[in-house]
Amino acid sequence: MAPATADPTADVSEVMRAVADPVRCQILRLLAAQSLCVCHLQDALGIKQTLVSHHLRALRGAGLVDTEPCGRFTYYSLRPGAFEAVRHLLEELATASRADLPRRPC
């Protein structure tokens, strides 16, 4: 799990940075449907195992995925609640973008 910081926007920024990569975003979308191992992701994405592992390491570092050993394989799944801070921020921004906000005088 990502270390807790005094600034919650730092955690959100780390998550957004991890999700911004197209391959990582694809991995997250695949994991949203089911738990998968590296070989499943490699087949689905058409990329080498080392690159899949690199992206999974980044997603784990951002606190977005969990692992579960199963014999010789490790299955990856989305970490419950990992996107709550991002969801909250995006809802706040979406609400603000629809509001008629006052203009601050110069």
C-alpha cells in the first residue's frame, strides 16, 4: 500500500500518474473484470512479461493492486477502495465545473 502522507493530494497525484500510462490503464480495466496473473495480462496486452511486471510493480507502488499467490502464479486484483480519494476529488471538480462561481476581484 502507498505510504500515508500529510497531503492527501500527493496520494491522488501518485494514483493519477500511475493511471495516466495507457498500458497501466489497460491493465486496470482488465483487472476490473477479474483477477489475472501476469501470463493472462501478457496474452491480453500482447507485450512481454518483463514489461507487464514493470507496470504491475508501478501499480502496486501506487497502492492500486493487490496480489494473491496461487501455486506458481501470482494473481493481481484491484485493491478495494484504492480509487476513493481520486473519485472524491473528481466529483468535487465536476460539481465545481457545473456551478456558477463568483469572480474574485483583482
